[in-house]
Amino acid sequence: MNNIYISTFGKKTIKVKNEIPIEVGSANRNNFLYSVRDDTGINISNENKYYGELTGLYWVWKNQAIQNDELIGFGHYNKTLNVSFKKAYELLVNEKKYNFLIAEKTYIETVK
């Protein structure tokens, strides 16, 4: 399974088709909008003030069973990479040209 995780906190998130919002810095809060949080399992959620959304990326790395042929995306609540799965797979796996993708600046309104 291929998943795209979007780091968020509170009502700030973007809408991406089939995304999984992950609330970052959850150890420092008690009100949540989403069921996936970075303060469960193996985590560094309490270090969010130092690492920001990377606490969510760490949580995905340590707590999700990711297979070698899977692609996992991770985005920030107000930035998105607009590339199809087919194109990403082509760039990352078939061509073995890149092991990462960098998005151009995109402006998306956040949910308020």
C-alpha cells in the first residue's frame, strides 16, 4: 500500500486525495481532530518544539510496516507535491534517477 501522510496540528491541514493527516506535537496538546497522532507507539512527539513536523515523519518510520516496494509520501499542512503516483514511481523506482522529489512552491488555502 502506498500512503501520503500530511503533518498537521489543530485545524490546519490541506486536502489531498487519499491522504492520512497525522497530528504532530500531540504530546503537548489534549485536543485532536484526527485519529493518527505522533504521540503513540515509538515516538519523539514531546520533542516537537525542536523538530517540527519531523516528529510525524519519525512516527511513520518507527510505527508503520513499510514494504520495500512501497512509496510513502510525507507533506506539510500548507504545502503539497502535485505529482501522480505513476510519475513518482517512474522517477523513484524505474529510472533510479532520484531517491527524492522536491516540489515547486504551491499556495493552498488552509482549513479554518
